[in-house]
Amino acid sequence: MKQDDPDYGRIVELMRKVRDGLCEMAPQSWKQEILEAIDLAILAQVLMCGTRDMDYLGKILQFALVTLQKLSAAATEDEMKETHKNLLKDLGVASSGSFLESMIKGLRFVLQEIQALKREISKARIKIMEPIIKGPGGLEYLKKAFGGRHGSPSNVSTSLPLTVRWLSSVRGSAEEEWEEHKDSLAAFMASQPSTSQGLPPSTSLKTGGNIPTSSNKFQPTFYPQVSTTGGQPECKGEKIDVLVRLGLLKLVSKIEGINNENLPETLKLNFPRLRSIQSQLQKIIVISTSMLVLRQSLLRKSSYINP
């Protein structure tokens, strides 16, 4: 190939992605036609030969555009037809060099539309599955889906390596953290007047639940009553409960942003929620730090004014 020739391998690779994307979404009865119409071996030969059969290349792109149009929703049909028409028009008037550039542009457009269509299909599937997931059999369905992806629970150490590493990272400090939590909560409850409701303690294991008021009896194990208004229950010291809560705190307390690649397998579906919580926590830390700095500044100025 001459040095100034286009990168034909790039066109073949884009076409392969288009073909695979169409086959993935198309009905089974369409797949053989797609594979025959978009033959990558023939395409590579046509691109490499000196003749550069523009009609053949145009037909392949037109086939991809028409197939995509058949798969797309009727609501976008008119807009897609107009775009297809413009792309084919550009191919019809292009010279040899600009033709290949126009074809790359057309293939990129098809790939973008394929990704958009995949997203719409995913949304439709989720909507169909929503009643099942929210129904009585939802938990069982999610357990089977999780097991199908990650394997049997009896082989956790190899099937869930990120989760094992995540829980192991807090195992050593779990007992100490739990004892500190109980001591902090006991000290807080003891410091509250009998007529005061007080505020919930800011401890690492506190994720919900209400503090008993004067009408609620203080529990000897220092656990506030579970809220009956939708609040989450207080941690009662079960080993796995403590590990999970400490692990979640460790995740959202990191300075660097949580990323899906290093997230434990059991938390993948909660990735957006964890990122949101991490963002909120960082804002609280910044605001709290700013308030402390401001308070120190005001106290210093006050000492100068009233020595």
C-alpha cells in the first residue's frame, strides 16, 4: 500500500462493528442475510485492489442503513430517512478519496445509531422486567441472575475476588470500631436530658433509626428503636452487618472517585448511588471544614477585640 493511501483496515474494522451490532439486535432469521451482505473478506479485497469498486461499497453502506432503519422505532423513521438520504447523496458525488472519508462518516453514524438503539432496547427490557423485580419473586430473580453471572456461592473466594478483598480490608478493625460506636452512643445517651430528644450521633455505623425520646425506654444494648416511618434499622453488632457498613463507609470516604472497575461485584448495581453519596459526603466535609476555619478566625478576632 502506498504511504498516502487511506487506512483501509480502519474501514474494515468499522464495518465489522456495524455487522456485529446489527446481528446482535436483529431477529435470528435476518442474521444470515446480514452476514452475506456484509462480507468482510470481500470488502477487504475490494478496498485493496486498484479498481476500488465504489458501487459495491455504497451498496454495503446502504444495506446497513436500511437494516438499521427497519430495527429502529417508527417515531425516528422520518429523521433517519433524511439522514440516510444525505449520506447516500454524499457518497454518490464523492471522488475516490473523499468517498472513503464519506463512508467512514457513514459507518460512524450507523455505529452511533446502533448504540442509541441498544440503549432504547435496554430501557424497554427493564420496563418489562420491572413488575417481576418489584413483585414477590423479585429477590429470587435477582439471586438467580447474580448467580448466573458470578457462579455458585460456595466458590465465593474465586468468583467474587473484589468483594472478598473489600470485606477483608475492614475485618481487622471491625471489632474496635463496633466498641467505639457503642461507647459513643452510650455517652451521648447519658448526656441527654430526660426531656430532650437530642440529635443522632455521628458515628461510622449509624445509618438510620431514631433516637429514643423520653417516652421510649433506653435499651441496655444501646440500640435505638427501629423507626416505623421508613428509616433503616440500627446496626446491632452482627458480624457481616458491621463489615458491610464499615466497608461502605470506607468506599465513600475515599478522596478519589469511586469507579465501576474496582467496585465489589455485589455493589455494581449501586454504583450511581455510591457516587452520589460520595459526592454529598465530600461536600459536607468541605462545608464543615470551612465552618471550623471561620469559627477559629472569629474567635481569634474576638480575642483581639476583648483581650
